[in-house]
Amino acid sequence: MRAALRLVGMLALAALALQVFFLLRIALMLVVAPESTTFQRNEKHVLPWAQESVPRDRLSDNLRRAVIASEDAGFVEHHGVEWDAIEKAWSKNQKAEARAEAQASRLATRKGTDPNARPRIVAKVIGGSTISQQLAKNLFLSGERTILRKGEEFVITLMLEAVLGKDRILTTYLNNVEWGEGVFGAQAAARHYFHTDAARLGASQAARLAVMLPAPKRFEKQPASAYVLGRSATIVARMGGVDLP
């Protein structure tokens, strides 16, 4: 029993030390912008890595509004996590998995194969993460989907909100988020797609970049596709109602 208690105590101490480490790293971001994130370091880059962190006043308000409108409409109101959005995403993902399972069963029946050896159909998974949660994950965590990792994401998100605040969170996010193969941050994205600086992005340009965020490597192949242009027009219409931190 003593050995078990000692082990539990050591694990608790290690978990606490890890949280202190994350807290200190976040506090350092008040004065020093992160040079890279865990997500960036884990990516396998075919093309040269392009990134340049810029201060807030060199990030277009158009881009700030467009990203909020597209990714996290309640950014300035919530405290890092939107539980309603997570619940809705979980419900939709459960239904998507059920549909994928049913489709796989129908295919197996149609082909007369063993139901236990039916083809695997991957359901489209959607997330309910806020900008703060996305930053927490990109900065420190892996992309695996486990309860433990999600719990750590919540803890780091609350730390980011408490220490950095909304304005710094958004600036850090825009300077580090992926916009294509080897393209990280708003400045690199603005130059790559529009041959301009992040400070000079117009509303439609900013909206097109915002549309790309959920799947940048897919959209970079056709950054002016009908979907991107149509979705960006919707975002432009929403941008006037966005409050900035």
C-alpha cells in the first residue's frame, strides 16, 4: 500500500511540475514570441519553412476579424472553451461515425463479404475548439485524440487566457498557425498567396486566408476555388459584426 501511495504521489508531483513548466513557458510569451510550436516541429516539411513573427500593429484588422468570424465567433466573450460547441461537435461526430458504420455494412452486404471484414470507412470528424484551444494544442501538444491530451489542452487553454489575454492569444495564433506546406504565420501567408504584407491585407484577401485554416494543405492547391471564394464572401459579410479584443 505504501508503495502504491508513493507511486501516486510521484505521478501527482510530476503532473504538477509539468503544469508549472507550461505556465512558465506561457508567461515567457508575454515578452518573447515563441520561435516555433510543437506542431511545427512535428511536421515533415518538403518545402523550406517560411515564417516571420510580426507585432500586433503589423497584422491587418481585416485578418483578425476574418479569422474570428470563421474560426471562433465567440472569441472575445468566452473564457477559452465553449462547452456548447464541444457538445454539438461530439454529437455530430457520433452521428457521422454511425453513418460510416452503416455505409460499410451496406457495402459488405452488397459485395457478399464477411461483415466482420467489411471495408473501413472513416467518418469526417469536426472539432469544437476555440482559437485559444487551437493555440494550446499547437504550442505544446501532439495531434493524438485521447481524453488525457484533451484534458491537458483545457488546462493549458485556461492558463493562456489567464496569463496572455485575448489580444496576445490572437496575435500569437496568427503568427504561428499553418497556411500551407511550410507556410506558417500571417506574414508568410500574405506574401505567399498575395505578395503583400500581413498589415496590408484587404477584407477579401483576409477572408480567403481564414477559409483555408481548417485544411490549409488541401486549400493551398486551389486558393481561389469556387468554394474558397464563396465561403470568403460569407466571412466578409460577417466581419462587420466582429468585435476585436
